[in-house]
Amino acid sequence: METCKDKVSRISISMPEALLEGLDLMVAKRGFESRSQAICDMISHQINEYNQQQGSTVMTGTVNLVYNHSTPGLTKKLHDLQYEYIDEVISNLNVNLTHTNTLSIILVQGPADRLNMIADKMTTLRGVVHGRLLLNSYLIPPIHPLPKA
């Protein structure tokens, strides 16, 4: 996917005056350099959301979990799921937040529908307080899957 820093094409758009005022306010408050940069950012987000809905589109993302690590068997279930989907799970980071809660950030890459399925299996486990899958269209350089035993 091209970004706004790649080869540039000029287009013209029309919009209601109130929408343009809202755009200008957002550009100023968020610190965009221009309307074009803000519109590129918005279009990029929309394309990313569209790609998330396309089952076979390979994407990279994170599964962000906050879970109660004192829930019996939960840590093992999360570990087992990461091993079961080892081709998609690239890495993880765990941070202890409190005496009972852990933040886990799991880096994943693969087809969007498969990543959604993996995230659903993790976020619906008993003891997971919060879970969310965040996907983007950019890819990690190719990583070879482990040979099937």
C-alpha cells in the first residue's frame, strides 16, 4: 500500500463548508502540516479498516490483553494458543501491572480473518479483563514458518 510520502498525485474534492471548517479545526488541533496530510491519514485509516474485513489480506497487528494472571489455568491457555498459532504469533511482551493483572502485547501477522479468530480465542477466555486486536496493512519482513513435524 502506498503512503502519502510515495509518488504524489493531485486530486480535487468538493465538500460542504461546515465539513471543511471541521477539517481545518482538526488539522490545527492535531498538528497536521496540511489538509492533504490529514486527508491522506484518514484515507489510510479507511483502507486499513477495509483490508481488515477482507479475509485473506495479510496484515500485521497486536493482540492487546489485560488479564488476571491468578485465574486458574489462564496463563497456560494463553501460552498454548500462542504455540498453536506459532506461524502467526511473532512475539509477545508481558508487563505486570498489579499483583493480579498483566498486560500482554502479542505481535501477530497473517490473514486478517485468521488473526481475528486467534484474537477472539484469546480475548474470550475467562480472566481476560480487556482484549483488543489492532491491525494495520504494513507487513513485517518475511519470516519463514517452522517446518511441520
